[in-house]
Amino acid sequence: MDVDMALLTLGFGCAQVFITVVCILLSLYVASEAYIVGYLLVLTSCEFATTSGEKTLLASAAMFGMVVSGFFIGVFSDKYGRKFALLLTMIGSLTFSFISSLMPEVYSMAVMRFIVGCFLSTPAAVTIGYIMEFFAPKWHALAVSVQVQGIALGLFYIPAMGWAILPSHYSLRISSNIELRTWRFYMWGITLPGWLAFVGLFFVPESPYFLMYAQRMEKATKSLQWVCRLNGKKWDEMNITLTGQPAGRERGTWKESFSELVRIFKRPVLRNFLICTFYIFGIFFLSVGFGVWYPAIRNENSKESKTLCQIIEAHTVFQKSANKTKPCQDQMTNFLDPMFYALTYALMFLVVTGLVLCLPRRYVMALHVGVACLLGISLNFIQHPLGVLIAFTLMLVVPGVLIGLASSALAGCVPVELRGMALCLARSLSRLGSVVGSTLVGLLMKVSCVATLNIFVIYMAVCVVLALCLPKELRATIGLRFT
């Protein structure tokens, strides 16, 4: 039998749970590294005396690094394995994250965050393909929906850790240029899930799909035996022999790998690849590009009756230059709104998990971005403080929970041997949306908030059409049981 049938025969059990936990930790770490910049924009504003342009540079640095490295990581993971790529890049990401916390000024920190982003693109993109390759096809959408709960946990972990560390105002000077203020220790605490995920990767096997297509049938069998053992079954009783697999490929040169890329841009893969890429671009454009500014925007929370744009126009974080006439504000005082943001993410992940059990995936994707579009329109008029908070949060969160689901849709449209490359390439190109969105907010929001806000609204309307153009697929089933 092939790997799909073997995984279906082995069922769902502790092996899938263990893989899911490791992948949740990877997602938690990715979210923490990506979204901590929203806090750094405030925490470094006085020490680095940053302008709005420098804040925008820092906000976009890590995401731009993920864009640059995305394609090469895809090639690397398809040639040398998902697990090996994850281990190697996690070492780089964790190391340069620590180095970035020691930088004495904004430009060197932006460079280090760019390098972190270059390594971070692997756990951000490959994790989805990795977890799917330990589940039978009928559980793919559900598995990804559960795994990306790590993003919600990461979004909650950031303000929770900040609430525990930042109010202490501890500092330690180690040189004339570097003073270890509390926010630097905060950056160290954020990497803890990454270290746990890194250790966990040593206890899980390589993907059986990758091993099969790499002509390593013995190792592919051992990978499935690991699943069988943890699921409490006996391999000899399963009668599983991997046969009938497509012809594998030997490790070739990078030139040969680039030639394989051409297959993605040919029918029948091209159409669905472009639809998913532009759709995910829109999610990154709004949920990540605008979302990284959320902690900074909500930090100076106004209780007055104002629209979102009236709040933003009066916000000090968007000042065009370092204002020396007003007292500098570099303290995070509002951790409750980011926690509400994270809890809303967790709730919406549960909602989308339920919806994929009842509706075709493309309808779920269209529904979420359609709701975000309507919420964006409403923010032009809502003035009640609680209404602004709820509408603003939901506008960013409702489409943001679909990144994993949209990626699983793409993964189902490409051959297994190109899956890692296609996912990383699509996610890399899509992350340009986060760079564009973050730059749009940082530089143009002060010029015309209303126009900037409605640009996001218009693209969400486009994403509704893109989602409805996806092909039909099988629904996930509720038949998960421990065996």
C-alpha cells in the first residue's frame, strides 16, 4: 500500500498527538518572534529615538527576511528533508534572536531581525506540510486547524510574558553602548517555546512521504513503525508493505531543483497555486501587516468616542520624527487588549475547525474574508470604544486564522515531491503582503488613515472571489479516535 493507506490503517493516536504538540510549539515560537515587533516599536522608541520610518523598518525586517529565504528553504526541505530543515533553521533563528536582543541601535537590530526572518521561514511554512504527512488525507484540514492553535497561544504568550517581566524596569549595563533593560530580557523569554520545539524535534522521525519519494524505503518504513508503536499497535499484525509508490528522485543539484520549480508554473498546478498565493497574500497583508501594529495602537487606548482613524491620527507611535518637545513614551501599559486579541484568535480557530467539518473549505475561506471586509467598512463609522476594539480585533483575526487552512488547500493541489517547495514559495511571495501592509500602515496611515484602511477592505473583497474560484474538495470527517 502507499503511505496514505498505511497512515489510514495505523489510525489516529499518540503519534499524531506528539507530532501535533511539537508543531504547535513551532507555531507558537514563530508567532512570538513575528509579533513581538509590535511591542519593540514601543519599548525601543526612547532608547533608540526612532522615527516613524525607522519603526516601519523594524516592523518589516523579519517579514522581509522570510520573503527572501522562502524559496530556497522550499528547495532545501524538498531535497534534504522536513525534519533536517527544521532543526537547522531553528538553530539559526534562536541564535540570531539572542544576538538581536543585544543590538545597541535600531539599524543593527533591524539587520539581525532580518536574519532571524530568513531562518524563521522554515518553521513558518514547512511545519504545515510536516504535520500533514503524518495524518491520513481525510484528517489533513482538521489537523492543520488544530496545529495552528499555536499561533493563538503565541499571541497570548507575548503579552503574558510582557506583563510578568516588563513592569519590573530592571536594567544591567554591560558596556558603554549596551544596557540590558527589561525589554531585552523579555526578548529572551519569548524564545523559550522555540527551545522546547527544538528539543522535541529530536524525538520525532522524518516525514514518511519525503523518505518514500527520496527512495529511502527502509527509513520510510521505520517512520511508519514509529507511528504504529506510539499508537499502541503491532507492526507485524498490520500487514503493511510500501509498494506502488511513484518513482522517487535522487538528490540533484540546485539547478535541477530550480528546473523542478517550472512544474509548479504549468497546468494543472498553476491556476490553483496562483489563487492560493494571492489569497494568502491578502491575509498576510491585513492580518500580519496591520496586525503587528496592533499592540502599539492599542497601547494608548482612548476611552473617548472616536473612530479608529481618529484614534490613530492622534497616536504618538505614528509621529514622523522623534518628538523632543513631549515626554517620550516607551512603556507598554495595555496588555489586556493583546490578550483579548489572542483569545479571539483561539476562539476563531475553534470556529474554523468546526466549519471545515460542515462546509467545503473554499466556502469557509470566502466567509471569513467576507466578514473581515464588512468589519473594515464598519470601522469607518463606529465610535464607541468597545465597538472599535471588537470590530478592529475581529477584522484582523477572522481572516488571520485561515493561513493554515489556505496552505493546506495549496498542499492538496501539488505533487508530494513539490509540496515543500510550493508551500515555501507561496508563503514567501505571500509574506510580501505583510511587508507591504506594515509599510502602508507605518508610512501612509498618518497621511490618510481613511484611504489606507479602505485599501485593506478592498483587497478582502477580492479575496472572497479568489476563495470561491478554488476547486471542490472532500470535507474533513469527525471520525478521530484513539486506537
